[in-house]
Amino acid sequence: MAERAPSYGGQAVIEGVVMRGPRFAAMSVRAPDGEIVTLVKKAEMPSQRGGVFRWPIVRGALSFIDSLSLGIEMLVKSAEISMPEQEAPSKASVNIAVAAGGLIAVGLFVALPAYAAPFILNALRLSGRVYTSLVELMLRITLLVGYISAVSRMKDIQRVLQYHGAEHQVIWAWENHHGDPEVSRENWNREAAVSLLASKAAGYSRLHPRCGTSFLFLVALCSWFVFIFVSPPNVIDRIIVRLLLMPLVAGLSYEALKASAGHEGIIWEIIRAPGIGLQKLTTRTPDASQLEVAANSLALLIEAERGVS
């Protein structure tokens, strides 16, 4: 049986890709002059600390917070590299934007469904926690799909979506060709590794089961399961309880994503299908230069994780 590839993840940034491993993160960004600017930093995942940090559900909630923090940092750095002639956003301004985005997300995906559900239930002459949570789930999914669809149509976001697709395709290439001589520890050469990964990536799907888009759908689904058991009748109380339970929901969603990506069978395919479908909105087919950037990030990450250069 072939040895399983080390599991790496990533995210698209402005004109680039970040790849993340257990101990390091690597970013490659295409500068305006065409050169690829790189950054490698120590970025140990919370689960690497052992103990409670590796507990199921706990590791997922902590991983979500950690990934969000690293993602914001790398997004700012990618803007500085890719838009040198423009004033790069400060960390404070980015934090304000993220906070504002968080408030909008709470209002759109938590408060609005909780507020609207009773009116829909009254119209349908239904009641009870199960129906309340189910109506909220339907509203949450509808809003999520509508929001993603609207954002994905924006002209300025198209290249980011292409880099998102490049990230997935290069990870597929790594997972299927990690045993090839060009990327082995013994024969390691970064240029050869980048060439192999970029060329092989062109033949793989831009959709990947471990994508954060799939995680968002699982958050909506897991929230329905959790909220069935705790659903105060008062709308304000219900919103507060929903927010307090979000770390639990994030942890459960992480475990569901991890399990669904690592198993085969009809049940797991059904669980993966909605998230894969959403990725058709959040990714675009990349060009060769974008695959090169993503492959460069992954090659840098492999070097750092292996301790070679």
C-alpha cells in the first residue's frame, strides 16, 4: 500500500497562495513585475501542542480561530506585495474590517434566521424546537448560498477565486504524486518539485473535499443538530445561546470535515456533495502562472516541514 501523503491545506490571497502544514506556513505572491515573492514562517497548529489541544471538537474550534488569525496576517502581506504603488491596509484597518464582517455574518446567519423563523412557523402552523431549528437551517443555507453566489460574481474577486482553484489542484497533485522521485526527500530539488506539481496539477479538479467552503456548509448543518437541544423561545435569548454555542459548532464541523474527507462510501459522498457544489462558486480554473505560484508555496512548505533546503 502506498504511503499516505502528509496532509497540507491552504488559502488564496491577493495574487497568491498560502500553504499550511502542522508547523509552518508558506506564502507565494506574484508581484507586479512578474517575480514570485515568498514568505515562510513558523506557524504551529494548536493541535501540535498536545494534551487538551488535541481533543476532538476542542482542536477544531482552536484551529478555526488560529486559521482565521493567520489568514488575516497573510492577506495583509499579500496586499503589500501585489499592490506596492497603493497604500497597503494597516493591521488595525484590516481588524476593523474583519470585525465589521463578523458583525454582518452574525446578523445575516444567526440573528436574521432566529428572528424570521417564528413568522414562517406561524404561517405554516408549526411549532417546537425541531421545526424551529429546521426552518433556521433552511434560511441559513439559503442566505449562505445567496451570499457566496453574489460575492463570486464580483469582478475584482475573480483572480482570487482562480488562486483558490490553483491551491486545490496543487494539493491534489501532491496527494497523488508525493511518492514521485522529484519530490522525495532524497532527490529534493525545489525547482523540479515546482515543475512537477504545477504540471500535474493542471490535470486535477479545482474542487477539494477539505476546502473551507465545505466547512461553512457543515457549520450550517451542525448548528441545526446542536440548536435542536437548546432553543429558548425568546428571540434575543435564542440569538445569545446560538452565539455561545458557536465554538462547539465549529469544533463539530471540523471533525465532520476531517471524517468526510478521509472516508469513502455513499454516505460520505452525500455529506461531501453540498460543500463540493458550493466550491463551484468559490473557485475558478487557474492559468499556468497561478498553478506555478501555488506549487511554489507548497514546495516551500514541504522544505520547511522536512527541515531541508
